[in-house]
Amino acid sequence: MWHTYLRPKTVEEALQMLAEAGEAAVLIAGGTDLMLDLQQGRHPPVQALVDITEIPELRALEIRGDELFVGAGVPLNRVAASPLVREHAMALAEATSQMAGYQIRNVATLGGNVAHALPAADGAIALLALDARAEVASPHGRRRVPLADLYLGPGRSALKHEEMLVGFWLPLTRQKAASAFRRVMRPQGVALPILNTAVWLAREGDRIAQIRIAVGPFGPVPRRATAAESVLCGHAPDEATLNAAVEALLREARFRTSRYRATETYRRHLAGILLRETVGKAWQRAGGE
Ligand SMILES: Cc1cc2nc3c(=O)[nH]c(=O)nc-3n(C[C@H](O)[C@H](O)[C@H](O)COP(=O)(O)OP(=O)(O)OC[C@H]3O[C@@H](n4cnc5c(N)ncnc54)[C@H](O)[C@@H]3O)c2cc1C
């Protein structure tokens, strides 16, 4: 499926290889999406694969200043088991620990999950709710991009061919704030979920002071459920408010029937259940009754 396999040791070296080879070269991390896409003809043929798994910068997972940095090349199992991720980004720990099977999680990376740009990608949905910024490297320098700006459509990332994800910057957790992630899979499934939901919220007394909700698949690209956020913000998560939030979420959602996963009707049914569960869990973790 390729002729040349390249192993850069730095981000700059990888960018140079991409620039030199042009469209004939593509980045590969765990290969769990890319190999299937190449094999099944969903990706145009390539000449060279640029393997980014030996770049130390992409494997970093640490606190930097007042943020948590998770390298784009960190395998999912390492993200899931990291005490730092569990402390500051529980929704991400929960998402990565449920993705695929154990062997896939040993090689699949968070950067690959985001760059593949599927609207229900579990890692991307958790990162959205956690307000992550992606660090993007290009031949012209580096920039930080809100996660939502990385998408053009289903399977279409806004990253240019000569660009790459270096990692994700997440705010550290603070008092009375917490996150949660839930998803529903087909019982025999190991691939994308029927539906997932990630919630981050901050509590003030018995009210939700701030909230971010991401649901996948919610539309053609990973995005937040802002109408439901508006209903919940400033209120206690009681029955009436949660009912109104579910209604708002369903009005905004663009669910569709998928041949392999579920009908639109079933997804609408699950959306309310997952929203209640994730808001409830995050609220509890933030110290709410
Ligand atoms: C059996 C199975 C089960 C799965 N289950 C799930 C699941 O439950 N939930 C889920 O969300 N996904 C699932 N996936 C999809 C896949 O495993 C994940 O999306 C994974 O995180 C992809 O990471 P990767 O490192 O393997 O990416 P790769 O396949 O290496 O790359 C994917 C794409 O991203 C690009 N890319 C990779 N790294 C970068 C980077 N740093 N910068 C820019 N572009 C980059 C590549 O060029 C390619 O286009 C499953 C896949 C399989 C095969």
C-alpha cells in the first residue's frame, strides 16, 4: 500500500518530509484508521508514510504551566491510565478507556482520533467538552486552534496537508468543577459508538455556573450542544431543567439513521438518557447533591 516508510525524530523533520513528498506522503500514527482507509479505498493511494510515533514531543503528557498537555501521539491506553488526565480531564480518561479494544488502544493515538474527523470520535467529543486547544505545526510556525475549528465535514479535517497536530492543551481542573463521559455501543461493537456524550461543568452552590456539552454524532462534525448548555447554565440540574435541556438538545441535534449502528429514533431516545447521566455524574463529582 506504500513504497517508502519514513521515521522522523522531530516535528520539524516530519514537516520537511511532508513538504518534500507533497500529496504523495501522509502521516501515520497508530494506523488503526489509516490502514483500513487505504486498504478499503477510502483514502487516495500514497507513496510514502511518515511515521510520527518516534517523535518524543508528541509522546509527552505533563502539566505545563497552568495547563495539561497531552501529545497527539500518546496512545489511548496511556491517556486512559494517566493520573494527571484522571485528575484534570476525567471525561477524556473515560472516553479513551472505552474506545475500541485493549490492543487497538495500545497503538491508536488521540491525534489520529481527532485528525480522522469523524463526528462521533470519542476522544474528540471529550476534548470538545473540556475546551481543549489543539497545537498545530506547519512550515510557517505553530498555532493553537479551538478543537471545533479543526473540522470541515464528516471525515474531513481542516488541517492542510503540510500541517500536523502536536498535541492538546487543556485547562487544569478547579474547585467545584468536574467532567464525565458516557457512551452506548452495540453489544458486539468495538468501533464507533451509537451515541456518546461528554459534559464539563462548574458548580456554584446548588446551580450550574458554567457548562459545556458535546454529543457525537450530533451533526456532520464534532460540535457542542449549545442550546442545552444555555438551558442548564445558571440553574440547578433538577428534573424540570433537565427535561427542558433534553428538549433543547433534541431540537438542535441532526441525528441520522446509520446502517451499521442505529436509527435516528433510537439515537433521539438515547440522547436524553446520556445527557441526564453525564450531567448527573459531573455534578456529583463537582460536589453537588
Ligand atoms: C477495531 C477498531 C475499533 C475502534 N473503536 C473506536 C472507538 O470506539 N471510538 C473511536 O472514536 N474510534 C475508534 N476507532 C478508530 C481509531 O482507532 C481511532 O480513531 C484512533 O484514535 C486513530 O488513531 P491512530 O493513531 O490509529 O490514527 P492513524 O490511523 O494513524 O491516523 C488517522 C488519520 O489521522 C492522521 N494523523 C494521525 N496523526 C496525526 C497528527 N499528529 N497530525 C495530523 N494528522 C494526523 C493520519 O494521516 C490519518 O489521516 C476504532 C478503530 C478500529 C480499527
